[in-house]
Amino acid sequence: MENKPKLTVVKIGGNVIDSKTALKAFLNDFAALNGYKILVHGGGKIATKTAEGLGIIPVFHEGRRITDTPMLDVAVMTYAGLINKDITAQLQALQNNALGFTGADGNMILSEKRKNVAIDFGWVGDIVSVNHELVKVLLQQNVVPVFCAITHNGNGQLLNTNADTIASALAVACSKDFDVNLLYCFEKKGVLSNADDNDSVIKKLTFSKYSQLREEKVIHSGMLPKLENCYDALNKGVSAVYIGSPKMIKKGDTPYTQVAL
Amino acid sequence: MENKPKLTVVKIGGNVIDSKTALKAFLNDFAALNGYKILVHGGGKIATKTAEGLGIIPVFHEGRRITDTPMLDVAVMTYAGLINKDITAQLQALQNNALGFTGADGNMILSEKRKNVAIDFGWVGDIVSVNHELVKVLLQQNVVPVFCAITHNGNGQLLNTNADTIASALAVACSKDFDVNLLYCFEKKGVLSNADDNDSVIKKLTFSKYSQLREEKVIHSGMLPKLENCYDALNKGVSAVYIGSPKMIKKGDTPYTQVAL
């Protein structure tokens, strides 16, 4: 069997985006990563601040944000514009040939408006397909794709899409051609066995352990969809999935969680 | 001698961007163009409106706008975010595999901050080089590159750059590998021999005729840098340059000006 080349897919969240210093430190480490790589970034507080500045009032339904047209425009401006291009320009300065994407660019990520009988969440998209052939061509040209959390429906409509899910879908699609490691960086050091102790990092979270901890409500709320994305990726061909702080992408003694089947 | 494949570079300005109907009509015609093609778009009034909305006060020096940091951020948000991604998504719906670019993406257009001893124009960039090798790879993948008027300096700084000049620089760089036609679409039907008569289109504007009309002040102000870009392109290997209304990209009896040496 032919050995597939290695590919690292890294997702960073709002906590890294919101701090110029944290972002710069992360990008330095990311730029130093060898081999094929893809970066996926979330939004951070810039979208909320821009919306406030423009006098756009966020719409919520039972605590969940609705993406109406003004909010989608702000998401496109800040995620695909300000944040994505800042990251791209910074990576270029670090000799990484970064190229920023929404899902519309190169038809990279096609999605469909979320179907929900009870609530209309607005312009939110669930992923249908990934153009992994073009990703492959670009990686072979030493391009470093940088994805923001915007996709399209193929009919001219842009859609807001969860960045964790984008990272997972990209990792899965690319596992056809690559040996993929997927790294979720977030504000904690890993999946914790005690939510109040940031040092209680679970080193290896097997699916049976996850099921048990979910049952015991040790793992709950926002970690559940994140871990579902992880197991989904592992079940669909991704070689390894890690959750930890942005520091984990640098080899060293930083703790992190390996999510395993 | 080997025949080079044909490439059409089309530049549209603010007048097309500012009208949803005009943009849709133009994109329909652009999408129907056969062969390799690149789209370059200007900004339009969305940037000014967004800046106003955010309470950013434009800075002028002797009638010329200064691009300070808040204005650059707005340009990146609107040009690279809102406008570029709207065009990209619309072209995808028209079965064109559009991919949006700033000059930072893929290191496509490297520029340097404008040097001016008298006035600091702020974050304005003059083009240094174009990554035509990556343009070629993408065109060969049937990708349709869509460029906005933002470049980078290679040190992490984004820069505002004239869209006419971007179109010209792309056309020149690609003329190494392609037989390039460059089309400047604007609000008039072409270069006019009488500024008050939109039907007085000069069909063929040779350099000697241009020099004469410039001398006679028939051609003046904003048309001068536009035409300098045209002759620069022709002198550096672009096969043909046209100026006219957006309708000229559709074969038909629409008048336009051919700029010729």
C-alpha cells in the first residue's frame, strides 16, 4: 500500500483571534509546522463589535443567535475580510504561502441552509461536500489554505457555518489523499476530567470513556458537539484527532487530549 | 512559434458594484465568456457607507483620500469580504468556479507602500510583482480568479491598491503564458471625443491620437491614468486593450474603444 503524505488540519477559535499577541504567537508556531497543512479559524468578538458599531441588533431565539441578512453581511466582512486576510498576510510574512478561503471560493465547501421545522436559524449552512481535488492541487503547489467559517449553497447564497465542523469535514475529505491529523485548539489545555481544574487533562479519550463521562455529565454542553466532530472525523478516515491549547501544535511537553476510537 | 491560449482580463468599477441589477447583468455576461478569464473589481460606495456607519471619518489631503488604519480595515472588510465573496458566490451559481483573491492570497500581488516625499497617503500600495505561476496553475484547473483592490507588502501589511493598475499588472504578468485581452469596463461607452456626448466613442485610440487629444485637453483628469495603464499593458506584451461599458464583453454591436499602439 502506498504511503499517503501527512496533512495537518488545525482549527483555532475566538480566543486566539481576539488577542493580537496570542494570534501572533500561534501563527509563528503554525508557520513552523512542517509538511502539508490547512488552517481553519473561527470568528471571535470582532463580528459582534462590528455589528454593534453598525447599530445592527442581534436576534436570538431561546438563547441561540439567528443569522439574519445584516448579521451574515457582518460575518462575511469580518471573517472572510478582516480576520482571514490579516491571518493570510501574517502567514505570508512568515514564508507560508497562505491563501484564504470561504467555501464559495473554488467551490471548496458546498452547504445547504439548515432545515429546522421549529426555528429558522437564518443563513446557517450545513456542509454537503468538500472540493478536496482543488485542495490537493493547491497543497501540492505549497499553498497553505486558510478557511473561515463561511460557506455557500451553490445558488449564490453565502452561509454561516460552524468552524469546528468545517475543520472536520476538510480533514475527512482530505483523508482520501492524505494521512490527516486534526488539531482542535481552544481556550483549555484539553478535555478535562474536572471542569474546575485546567490541569486535569485527559490524555487519551477513547469512545467508551467519552460515553461514560458524557453519561456522568462530566463532559457536557459545548464539548459534546466538538467531540462528536472528532469521532465523526475518526470514523470517516482521519488518522488522529487532538484537542488542546494552541501551544500543542508545537512539539514539547504541553499537555493535550488525544481523541481515539 | 507555439500559440498561446487566450486569456481575458476584465475590470469592473464602482458603478457596476453599486447596483445589484447591473452587477447581476454583468456577471451573467462574464460567466458566459468562453476560455480562460480573470475578473478584477473596484470598490464602489459600500466602503464609504460602511465607514460612515462605523463613525469613521475619512481623512483627505488636498482632495485626495488618505488610507489610515480604520479606512484600510473598512476597505478589507468590504472589498475582500462583502463584495468579493458576493461576486464569487454569484459566479459559482453561474457554473464558473470563481475563487476570490487579495494580493496577499497565494502571494498573488506583492506591493510596497507608496513613497511620496510630500504627502503620506497611508496604506496605499504600488505593485512590485505578480505570482503569475500560481495564476496559471489555477486557470488550468478551470478556476476563475476574482481580484479585489487589496494587496500586501510581504511583511504582514495589507495595502489599498488601484484596481485599474491591478488589472493591468495581472494582464502583463500573464502575457508571458497567455494571449491576453484586457477589458476596462466603466460608466461610459468608451473614450469620448466629446465628453458631453456619450455616443462620441472613439473606435480606435492610437497612441499618437491619444497624445494629440491629451494635448488638446479633450482627454483629461481620470482618463489619463486609466489610459496610461492601457498603453503600459500594450507596451509590455498584452495583445489588445479595450475600454467601454460592461456590455462590451458580450459580442454584439455595443460600441467601445480599442486602445492601440
